[in-house]
Amino acid sequence: MENLEAIKKELNEGNVNAVIRKLDILIKNSPSSSDELYYLRGNAYRKLGNWQMALNNYLEAIERNPNSPALQAKEMVMDILNFYNKDMFNQ
């Protein structure tokens, strides 16, 4: 399994699409993936501005671990969406 610290570093360096591909593989190969993988993938999609995919991943992380940091990240994304575009949910 790829080192999560290396994936976090790569995400911080801006290699978002590569990180998403790596996380997709890790999640696919491990059906019982930890919430951290979904949280990180949510962060990657958030960096791309893909709010729906970010939320989907944060929700999956929260379902796997109710104390996941994804809970705070989800609230942040919801605050951003509510502030900028209330109609986005109706698309």
C-alpha cells in the first residue's frame, strides 16, 4: 500500500489528479478502506473545485468514522456552497 504520508505530500505539492488516481486504486483494492482515504480524496476533489465529489467522499469518510476530520471539511464545503451559490443544489 502506498505510503499515505507520500500521498499527502503529493497533494500539498499540487499533484491532485495523480493523487486521485492513487487513492482510487487504494480504495478499489481495499473494500474496507479507512476513512482517511476518502477524506484525502475529498480534499483532492475540493482542490479541483469539484464540490459534489468532495462532499461524496467526505460523507463516505464520516460514515466509516463519525469522528473523521471529514466532518469539519464537509461543514466547510457546505458553508462555502451556501455562501456562494444557493442554487447549486438544484442542478
